[in-house]
Amino acid sequence: MITPMLTQLTYEGLLDEFLHVNNGSVELDASIMGVQQQEGKKIKVPLNSRSCFSLLDSLLVTVLLHSDKLFKEIRDLNFEVVGQVLRQKATSMKQDYTEMTTTNQSVSELKDFVKKLNSLPEITRHINLAQHLSTFTSKPSFLGRLDMEHTIVEAQSYDVCFEYIEEMIHKQEPLINVLRLLILFSITNSGLPKKNFDYLRREFLHSYGFEHMATLNNLEKAGLFKKQRPKAIGSLSNVLCNS
């Protein structure tokens, strides 16, 4: 259960983390995708299809056509690599255009260039999405959370991890982020000492409301957020020696 609690770092994973993928599309402000629309309006952007928009209740809704080859290529790549791939494709397209306008091209070469132009909407779409994602991934809070996840997984600096989660709770950071770190912290330590467990549980309920008591109880029943078992007094060898 450790992996599901960690922040996703692939392109598709980060889209889901911040924009919440739903039925193969994400919804965001139209201005982010360069669509001329009233400020504050949102559009649904397909992740695995070409764009086909229709106007409905002042929103642009995408009809999925299941043909975005670029997304299939980059969806599982680390986000840092995605930027490099998109930059290479955009540079290649620019070079091809320059050759088109400065040299004599055969009909066959023109045909190949036109085929490449068909991928331009996908490149533009994912450049816009990647640029928007970078506004989240460059934030100190995001980078700090990643560092803390690594620290917890490596079982280093228990007190530092405890204080970080405590501060998140007091700042009332997003509920799902706090729960994921609480679970990760508990699992990697085989539960928390009773004093720490009771304290974090109490502070969590004070910050987020006692309506979440059932959530914590369910996590405890599932063994995801729990107290450490008391250590047995003496070892088996001691027991045998005294028998």
C-alpha cells in the first residue's frame, strides 16, 4: 500500500493529481488551452483523442475520437522527460516549416509535411497542459511534499516527519494530501506510538471536523493508520531460560 500513497510523477499521473482525469479528459479554464472564451469558463480536454468541440451551455465539450498518438507516447513518461519530448517535436516541426519555405519541395515532400501538420493540434494541446502542470510542480509546497515522501519511505528522521504532518494538519492543507502522508507514515513505521497516534488523530479532527471520525476509524480497521503494538516483555530465549 506504499505506492498508492506516493505522488504520481508520470505525465498522466500528474494530470490526475491536479486536474482529475475523468473518462479520458480533464476540465480546465478555456484560456489555458488558448481558446477564446469568456473568462472563467471551462472546457473538457481529451487526453487520448483529437479535438472536436461543440457548444453546450456556454461550455466547450470535447467529443472523443480516440486518436491522440502523442498522448499514448508520453502518458507514462516522467514529467521532466515529457517537456524534452514536446520541445523536440516542436523544434522538428519548425525546422520542417523552414525547409518548406526556403527550398523547392517535391510533391511527395509536401505531402509528408502536410501529414506532420496533422499532429500539430496534439502537440499544442500537450504543450499547454504541460505548461499548466508546471505551475503546480514548481511550487515549494509540492517539492517539499515530495522530499517528505522520500524521507518517510526511507524511514529517516521520525521527528521531522511527525512535525511536517502536524504542520500540514494545522495549516488545513488538502485533506487527501494529509491522509496519504498519515497512511504512509503509519505503514512505514508499522503503526505509530500511542501518544503520537492519539495526538495526530485529535488534531486532525479539530482541523477538518469530527465528521471525518468515521474515515479515521475505517483506516484504523484496515490497518492503514494505526497504533503500534506494545512490545512483548522479554524475548523467547529469556522465557525458556527461566522455565
